[in-house]
Amino acid sequence: MKAVRIHGVDDVRIDEIAEPVAGPHDVLVRVRRCGLCGSDLGYIKVGGVAMPATEPFGIGHELSGTVEAVGAEVRDIAPGLRVVVNPMGDGNGIGAGMPEGAFAPLLRVSNATLGGAIHAIPDHVGWDAAALAEPLGVALHAVHRSGATPDDKVAVFGVGPIGLGIVFFLKRMGVRQVVAVDRSASRLARAQRLGADLCIDAGAGDVADALGDAHGRGDLFGWPTVGTNLYFEVSGAPSVLPSIVGMAPFHARAVMVAVHHDPIAIDWKMALGKEMIFITSMAYPDEFPEVIAAIAEPGFDADAFISHRLPLSRFDEALAAARDTATSAKVMVTCDD
């Protein structure tokens, strides 16, 4: 079968490999859709997860599909079950340095349990929507970590797929003032479609001024502040966190979701004077059931997240689209064509 694998730094290929076989505790999933993630782009650039790998490995971890086969010792999972896969569930590391990756027609999930790596989805949920479960899990975990309330005045910096998910869940829980900040007009349009109350083009003017207009202004020890009290850093741009510290009011919260590969200089005297709270958020320890419930609701707008749909045979085009952050959101790959 065809499978996307990384062979080295900036060396990603569609290889011909043997179909996986389920061991007694494993499940085989027929992959229908798999989304391209920023992590995938990072693994390709590095040639591995944190450093170049010594052996080729598969990528792809945002998937939906159908159970194809189950091992003799597997319980409560049967062939034909429509599922999404938690790639980190049951001790797996699918698409993250392990041999298995989901950019392939078949995927082996080791030591599979229902509610662990394997989560059933309702029949009415489409494959595209279901494959959004993993990135939406990242977004929902960030919202949970933030302690957001309906009265918070929120700014989401960076509305790629994760940022869009944060906007979606903030509005779903009733947060009344959510601002999306990005340099991409198309991504800002998607954020507005998902309920953002204001969209700010970071390349067209002063973001602090625009937030001040929206949320009010103040002053602390002579430092001018804005009324925005909850910030999500999802952009990965090194200038964003220092700018947040510069504009934040007393007791503001900043949630770090983006991966920053290099150190960032922060004015810690200012952060101390403002008694800021810094929160980091990664992955999705418990969020999959709540995400599945959200995407199963009537009117869930999967197309607000998905900008491109391409078959596995055109994976190079899918990569090019995902790297074009000005026009792309989630790039979805069809693996069963």
C-alpha cells in the first residue's frame, strides 16, 4: 500500500509498504480522511520529531475511518465501527516518530481500547468533520486550561486551525467578546464565520490600538494597557508574547499554545508588576468525548475549518497548500481514493 513517510531532513516520500497486520491486542483502521498538521510540517523540516530519525517513519495523526479488523483479544470494538483515533491513546504515538502514520489507507492501532485510542462517532458525522477531532481537542484543552468565562475579554493571536478551534469553543461556551488577530484575510474570514466578534488584521495597523478600541484602555504604573484580560498565543510569531505582556492589564492571563522553537525575551519586570498568569497548553488528555459531541451537533460547520481537500496521490500539493498560511486553513487528505 502507499504510505507517506519521512526519510530525513526535508525528505518526505510516498512509499510502497506492506499492509499492516493486527496483533491480538491491535485494531486496523481503514483511513478515510487525515488532516495535515503544523507538527507534520515540523517533522518534515527536522527529519524527525526532535532530531533526524534513524529509520523512515510514517506521519499523519488527525484521522477518521472505519475499523477494518480487530485482534483476538480486543474487546468492545468490531469491524465496521466508524471511529476517530486519539493518536496518543493506549500508549501509541501515531505519526510522531513511530513506524505507523495515518497518511495511508490502513493504520494499525496498538493495544487498542474503546475510549482510549479508539472513539466511536455517530453515523451522521461526516469523515471530514470527524477528522477535525484531534486539532479541535488541542483547541478545547487550551480553552479548558484558560479558565475562560463568558465575561472575559479575549484575543486569539493566530487563527490557523487551532486558533479557529479556540474561537469556536469560546463562542460555544458563551464568551461574549472574542477577537481574532491574524495577518491572513482568509483566516480572519473563517474566524468571523465561527463567531468572532471582531477580526484584526495584524499587518494593517496597531493591534493594541484596535484592542483598546474594542475592550477599553487603562494605565498601570505609567504603562498603557488595554482591557483585554485573556490572550491565546497560537501564532508562533516571536513578537506576539512580548506585545501581549506590553499591552496586558493587571491579572491578565496568557495561554501559550503555539510551539516556539527558539527562546523569547520577555520584560519580566512588567509581567511581575502586572501579576500576569502564564499558562501552557498541549494536547488533549480528556477532550475527545466533548469534541465528538460538538462536531455531532446539528449545524457544525466543518467547512469553516477546511480550506483544501486533496487525495493521497497528490500529497505534494497538499503540503504546498498547508505551507501557504495566507490562504490555507486545515488541509484534508483523502486516503481511501
